[in-house]
Amino acid sequence: MAAPHRHLIGPTLVSIVATAFAVVCADVQGSGWQPYEPIERAQSRYHIKSFLEDIGLSGRFVFFVDFDHDGHTWIASSEGLHVYDGYTWKSFYQKDGLPSDFVRCLRIAQDGTVWIGTNRGIATLDENGRIVIPEDVELAGPNVRRIVQDDDGTLWFCSDTWLTPDVPSGLASYRDGQSTVYRKSDGLPGDYVSDYFRDSKGRQFALCRDGLAQKEGDHWIRPLEREGLEGSDGYFWSIAESPEYGVLTTTNDAFFALHGGKWSRKDYSRPEFAYAKLTTLSSGELITLSNGYDADKRFYAWNGSDFDRLTETVSIPGSATYIAEAPDGSVWCAGYDLLLRWARADSEWVEYPGILLPQLVDSVGRTWFIAEGVVLRMGRDGLWESYACDVNRLVAGRDADVVGLSAHTMYEFGSHDVIIHGPEQTGVQLIQGQVIDALGRMWLYGLDVDKRNVFSILDGVAWTIHAPLEIQGGNLRKAMSDRSNGVYFLVSDRAFEITRLVYIVGDEIRSVVLPESVVGYEPGMHIDYAGGLWLYGHFGLFRRDDGAWQRVEGIPGERIATAVNGIDETWIAYDGTAGGRTGVGRWRDGAWSFVDLDKRPYLPGPNPDASSLFATRDALYRRDEETGHGLARITWPFRRAVLAEVRDPSGGAWFGLGDEVVRYRPDGVPPQTFIVEADREVR
């Protein structure tokens, strides 16, 4: 190492400058990149779970679930129409153009149009989110319980008089601008029609409160009554077809099966099968869910004469009124106080024990982790590699490199080689932190061999070591780079109370006067999306712009816990530790909006991208980048604090718990989410 020499960089900046070149090696501690096979543990106990409380529909009716061509989940409920796009919910109400908030059904048509049935008529929703009331469709009644589309494109609208006894009802079909209405006078058992079904042989059925009807020509007949079967005038609840066992339909008391051209009746073997709801899976299985509001829930499959149990029991209240299979093979059940999903396939939550924390995603899409004595990375192809070295954190480096830091050494990980920067190169004996300036240069800061505060800048392959007088006599607590190639340092005294803010840019160094209420605290420091400097903590929030500090007023909570940038916005988490309320705030275009939460939020770190989450003890909150109206809440099944979160290129996320990481792989359906609306705005 070249002998250090002293010189004066500026009138007050005394530095020790040394130039040294890093050691390039393709091997560290005797090993290079090696194939790695992590231990995976899928969370099967979460395969059946309820979404009801988390989307804010507890105690309400969820009538229907359908899925569009992109795999998005649509829900019809007694409080509006809701769609989940992969991370956030969007809702539609009467104020948006629907005939009513009481949405009883929906149907995604073959052309992608969303048909919506309410207790006051129908509406359509096009791909641009525009709601239209069709004027050329004649309904049998306004209270539309079910909408079904045949393979030939014909739409069927089933209307009843539930909660609306004085309105007309019946069955209507619509195709190519022409409508046909059917009622009791056309052979239906009654005008109260709950569903329509067309089987694989083209036979058409209408389910009514007073029996089952089958279409013959332009008229309807009652096939069970013709065969003299008891109970043929009952309330028919559901119907489905098994490729192996034929058509099955249910009433309050019995199953009726159509197999080999002949109908038969079978009484329920279990009380929980009463008025069972049915669906046929893509596998050909015809399934149901055990019924009864307080009963434990389990799924069963039809074997031709009875139902065989398919799943373990889960304790979820609510009464099912509809069952459907999603494009991903999962099964959804909707009903009163009920919305549950049976995953059936791989769990969206997978644990990886022994991997400590996710760190970042590099420029080529590899996800990086740290474990005990090893660095791990997973490529976009799902293959893992390990590298033996002991680092405590990883950060994005220059170009495609990833930088690992230990207490004494910095590692630059390339695709194939590793560059090691030890104290003899950097001049930093004890690394306390790092920051990358606007030019892409790495700054390490900490203590040198003489226990002086130093920072060392890597420009190309050479380190320049600095020990200015202005950062001596305390501890370097935090550093933050700005857009002007400068770096701010917070310096504390020996009692860890902040006493100085120092700014270094080029050969210039200057002290920045702190707001009076900040002195004596250790504040958080942040550069917002617009380039302004923030200090925050128990004292609130200050923003420095054009050389002056301004206190931000109107934040509901006195203590500011953290800040993070999104796309053209900055978010904070606040709490009531020093007074006020708990929640998160969003600053954009000079305006604040706030969302109160029931538990103290924090930002899991490291958080290298703008998609990171806020978290509480039992939930995760993803920021809503598109609309900016709120947060998407993801129920966190592990009930443990999240220490780090990284979003991978597939749209999934990795969560670090300290002794393991958990991967969430989205499947196009909601991971128990809802939108929390912003409750106030301050300018």
C-alpha cells in the first residue's frame, strides 16, 4: 500500500489520501459459485382460507365469483362489484353507474364484457371501465339472480323475487339483439327462477323454487314430475354435470341424478349436504362444500352414489350459495358471510428455512440472499448458486455488480468473479455503512486503524481515503447521497445524540444547521422523490428545500417512524408514541393524504425498490402505485415480524423473518387484500 500523505483539500478539510488497487480473485475462502438446493416447505395449511374479513365484507352476502381472461377475480356482493387485478382491489357502486349497490351476480362473457345483475336490473362493464345500462335486453324481472352464457353466445337471465315480492320474475334469453321471456305460462314450475344450465348433450334446465324444468322446443316440461319422483316440486338449488356420472341437482332434502337417460332420487347421507352447491372441475370431479353456517367446512367429490371427502376440515363460518373453479385450478366458495378459496395446487406461500434475509434483485433479474457464512442468488430460471463468504448485507453496486459488506471487507460480486476490498485497500478498518453517490461511486464510512472517523470513495478501481476534521469527535450514524453528487453525514456525540449534519460535495465540506427541535435526538434521514432532504423522528418531520427547514404540519401522528420513495411520491409511517394516531401518509405534488391503521406500521428493510411494503405485526400493506388512493392489505399468515422484503421479476415477493425466508408467488387471485381509502388530504 502506498504511504499515506496529508494535504489540504479545502480550507477546512484535512484528509489522508491513499490510492490502492483491489485484489481480483475468482475464489474466496477456497470456493467459487456452487450449485445450491434450498429446502422448500409449502404452506399446505393455508390451502383453504377465508378472504371475507380482509376485503371488508363480513356479515354481508357474497353472491358470485367469476374470472376474466386475464385471471382477475370478480366478486358480486351486497355492497358492490369488486375486481382484483393481481395486487389491488377496484370497486364499482351505484355512484359509478350501476343500477344498485346490491350486486347479485355477474358473468364474464366470451368477448370479455362483464355482465352485472343487481336487484334493480343489469349493466355491462367494458374493458375501459365504462358502465352501460343495456336498453335492448328484455328481462323477466329486475331482480337478476344469475346470468349464464351458452356456447353459442346466448345469454340467460334468471330473475326471482327474493326481498322484492312485488316485482315480476322468470327467465329470459338474449342473442343478437333479440330477447325471449319465459314464465310459468310457458311451462316453468313457477316464475321464481334461480339458475339455468345446459349439459354436454345440449339439454337445457331451469332451476326454480317450485321444481326443475327442462326445455322442449319453445316450451318447458317438468321431467321429475313425469317420472313420479317424490320431491320434484321442491326448491332446486344447484346443478352440475360429471363426465362419468351424469347430471346432478340438489334440493333441501335430496339429490336428483340424471344418468343413462333416467332420473333417480337419493336422500342425503349427511345433514351438511342439504341444499348443497355444486360445481364440476376441469379434472371432471363434481364437488360440493359441506353446508351450514356454523359447520366446519370440507370439500367432497361425487362418486355416483354419494360424496367422498376430499379435504381436511377447516373452521370457517358462513353459508355457501355458489362454488366455482378459477383458471388456476383453485376453487372459490361464496355465500352469506363467506368467501373462501381452496388452492388445490402449489401453495402461494413457500418457506425456505436457513436462509436469513432477501437482499435485492440485480440488473439481470437474479434475486440475492444472505445465509450463515454464504451468499445465495437465484436466477430467473429458478436455479440457485451459493458463494462462501461471511457478509451481513448486500447492496446494488456499479453496473451489474452486487456488493457485499462485512464488518471489515467489501466484496464485489460479478457474474463469474469476485473482487475483494479489504482494510488495506479501503482504509476502513470497521465498516459502519455505505452509500452510492449520484456518479455511481461507492462511499464506505467507519473507523480506520487509529479509530478515526473516515470515509473512502471508490472511483474506478482506486480508493481515496478521507478523514476530515468536521466528522471527528463523534460517531458517524447515517449517510445519504443527493442528486448533486454530494453526501450528507449525521454525526452524533458519544451519547448517540445527534449534534451535527455535515454535507460533502466534491472538495467542499460544510456544516448544515439543524432545526432546534431535532438536536438531542437521533433522527431518520431521507431524500424525497423531488430531491428534498428530510429529517424525522419523535419531533415530527422537517423538509429542507432551498436551504431552509420547514416543519410539516398536519400529520395525524407525532412520531414519524420511516420514509420511502415511490413513483413520483414519498410515503411515511407515523404513530402515536409521542401523541396522535397511527398510520401512513403519502406526499405527492405538494399535497399530503393520510390513512390511519390499527397497528403501528414499519418499513421492512432492506427495501431497494419502490414496491416494498409497509408492515404491521399481522398484515402487509402494498402501496397502490396506479391510483394512489390507498394501500392493498395482505393478511400475513405467519404472525411474525418481517425484517426484509424484496419483490422478484416474476411479480412475487420474498420476506425475511431472520431464520428463514418466505416466498409469495401471486396467482392472479387476491392474497387476502382490500383497499383502504385515504381519509384526509392536507396541502
